[in-house]
Amino acid sequence: MNVFLIAAISTDGFIAPSNGALLPSTAWTSGADKKFFTERTKQAGVIIMGSRTFETIGRPLPGRHTIVYSNDKTYEGVETTNKDPHLLLKDLEKRGYTEVAICGGASVYTMFLEAGLINTFYLTVEPVLFGQGVSLFSKAVSVNLSLQTITKLDNQSILIEYGIRH
């Protein structure tokens, strides 16, 4: 199973501002990033995220099976789970899926990275500074990455693809 992390980050490395009221939702990400996110996650067919990320988006995304990690909430039109990531991926393989996009937030990124399940990172770097914000991971992690590609998405944003170096 190919499992990739996909995120937009500020130039100073955050996935969201610490005060969401300043820049609500994903309004700070470029149209080019949104286009890449849509195309790449539709190609995967399955997206996995936490409940806060889902609530930020506010709806199931068309053309993708959406799975939301939650212990106590359910959402219309999506599958909710609290399964161990290994068991969830085995279940998805049984259903015929071969690729999964991990779409945030920090605790879900951390859970799948610590489980050793992420193969690829897609990070769009946006030309915005938050100074403080939500980190990509919810705790300290140590992983060596291998640069695969750098793509200019538009005149302002770049996409960096990394593989995990074992």
C-alpha cells in the first residue's frame, strides 16, 4: 500500500495559524495547491484525516472515500474510525485500495509516521508567515528524507516531494 502525507505549510513551517480566526480554514493556501491536492487525492481514492481537519473542510470531498479519525463523533457521508493505522490499511487493501492520502492534522500525521507507514511526503510551501502556528507533527519526530522533486506550482508556491530514507 502506498501511503503519502500531503500538506500545505507556511514558509515558516506551520500547517495552520495558531489563531484560526486570522486566516480561517485553508484560505491561505493557493489555488495551485488546492488543484494539486484535489488531483493527487482523487488519484489515491482514499483520504484519511482527523476530526478537526474534517471540520475545517466542512464536508466530504467528492471523488474520494473519506475516513475521519474520531473517538466520539460521526459525520454524514464519511467513514469514522479509531482503528490502529496498520489495521485500517489492511482493511482498505481488502477493499481493493492501493493508495492512501494522509491529510492531517498533526496528530494523524504523527500517528501514521510513527507507525512507519508513510512512504512519501508532498509539502506545498506557501508564501505566508504565521510566526506561531500548528506544527506538521504533534510531537518530536526524527526521520531522514530523500528529496525526490521540487515543482513550481505557480509564481508563488512550490511543491516539494520527499521519500523516506531507510
